Amino acid sequence: MKKDYQVNSEGYYGEFGGAYIPEILYTCVEELRENYLTIIQSRSFKDEFDRLLRDYVGRPSPLYLASRLSEKYGCRIYLKREDLNHTGAHKINNTIGQILIAKRMGKRRIIAETGAGQHGVATATVCALMGMECIVYMGKTDVERQHINVQKMEMLGAKVCPVTSGNMTLKDATNEAIRDWCCHPSDTYYIIGSTVGPHPYPDMVARLQSVISEEIRKQLSLQEGRDYPDYLIACVGGGSNAAGTIYHYINDERVKIVLAEAGGKGIDTGMSAATIQLGKVGIIHGSKTLVMQNEDGQIEEPYSISAGLDYPGIGPIHANLAKNKRALVLSINDDEALQAAFELTRIEGIIPALESAHALGALSKLHFRPEDVVVLTVSGRGDKDMETYIREMNRF
């Protein structure tokens, strides 16, 4: 029987997912679960969402045949250019959708977590657009290495709250956002930035990001005469750009799915964010998934040169794909990602975000046939990472 890798009616992808939440948040999460599909499938939502994606975000994003990159790797490589969206990443697709849901649910106070700052900027952007209060939690480490995005959020009217617990990165920002939500359950809507958290968030975010794969189908039909690729490649931290890239292909076994996670200094060094390869089944931020943890179940701090990928968990959708071998998961270390970023910059004139560079780093680990069609999602642009690139440039 053909496998179905989408979420089931209980909010699980295989054994992963669910909603493991404190009692104080039960009403909030249940209210969202009861309403999100009705809202998303309504004509008024679809019309407003589609209009904003077209006229505000600038969709559809191009599907670009990278000829020099294709020549190097001996296949036909298309880049899905999410870096060309308003705010510079795929994150805006999700925040546009969730702000419309929040508005329809009567919420006026918006909170979010952010790592690299792209989700924070996208959330602050849509809050400015809709005239809503915006509070963004960001680890102090990320505030320092992504200060340009912090300045953008503040310019957009958001309050940025530096988090000083843990290693002061994405996990800790998420912890603080959840604490805030527990203190303000009635008037607050939490815009989660990835396919993580309690059900229905992983499914809702994947549905909102599925505009990516919907466009890939249409664009490939025009450019290749068929609506599916041989390979789909995307980076994974929490996994929202990857979920959007694969959404309409997840049950199509003709398509090979490749997920690139952050190897950091190497998966054997203790300084890595390769959650799928290093993680064990556990609970994090309301979801059962793979988690980097010690023998006592305490979460281990992840590390990556990329602020958007150093998360100790993974979206349950991707944990299930990995366990069932539907996806090939590759660990890309810092230097491999940097090498791939400089390669794309120098042969295609595109500076990718460090997160996207991990997806590009997967190309050298795969073996393609000349007739293979490969679609790789460039999830964000490299403006926010220029200080890192400038510092490392002479090594590559």
C-alpha cells in the first residue's frame, strides 16, 4: 500500500508530532486546531492570502535554471528563488498566512521567536502591515551576530527581547516566547516560524509554505514539460522551507528528497546541529520528535555557523521522512556550507543565506545523471550574513 507522509487526524506524522502542552495553553492551541483549516480553506482567506503573496511579497518567486552550476554538477539544476521575496526569505509566506488567521480569530497581540532574524523581520513586517503589536524573542547570541535584522525589526515597530538563558540562541528564544504565551493566553497569537511546536503548527506552517511546491509544479511544467523533478534539495533547521518545497511531492516516490542539516564543526565534535543524525525521540516545545539530548533526557546545546539552523529539534514531518527513509539526510559542516556559498556567488552571482548554503553544500555529495532535473530552494539571501562572509572570504 502506498504510504501517506502527511499529518493524520490526531496531528501525528507516524510516531512524531502531537501536542504536549501545559494546561494553561490548552484552550489557545485547541481554539487554533478547531479553526485553522476552516479559515485557510475559506474563500475570503484564499483571496486575501493570494493577493498579498502576489502584490506584497512578489510571488511567484522565479525558478531559475543555473546553467554554470548545472554544468559543474552534470545535471539541470533549478534554484527556487525564495531569496527574492519581500524581506529576503521564505518566512514571509508563513507570517502573511498566520497574521490573517490571527486577525480572523480576533487576536491583536503577536509574539514570535527568531534565530537568524528572518522570521522576526517577516513577523514585524506583517504586524506593521496589519497594525498589530509585535514582540519578538531572540537569543542574545543571535542578536549580536544578526544585528542588522534586529535594527530592521525595531524600525518596523517591533519590540525585540534578547534572551540570556541557555546558549542564547533559537531554542532559548522559543522557550521565552512560550512563557510569554502562557502569561497572555487570551489576547496573544504566537506566530511560530517553522514546522515545529504542538499540532496544528507543523501542519499549518507546511500548508502556508506549500505555495513553494505549488509554484515549482507549474514552473517545471512550462520549463521542462513535466511537473516533477528527480531531486528536491532544501536545508532543514526546524524545516519550514523544506516542508514547503516538498509538500506537493511528499507522496510522489519518483521524487528523491534530500535534506541538508547543519553539521557545525562535525557531527562527532560535540559542536553540531545535525538533529536528525544525532537526535533521539523526545519532546521539545510541545512536539514529539527527534531531539539532541543526553542520557538523562536533558537537551544538548546545538551549534552551527548559521543562526537559523542551530535548533536542537526538527519538525516532526522531517523526523518521519528520515525514519522511513523517504528523505536522504546529509550533514553539511560549516566549511562545506561556506565553500558552497562562495561557489554560488562566484559562478552565478547569487549570494545565499548561510542556511541556504547548507542545501547547496549537498550538491557535491550527490551523484547525478545528465538528464536529472534538480530543484534546490534558496531559502534566503545573504545580506544578513555579510559580516561572516567577509570574515571568512580569504579562506575560500
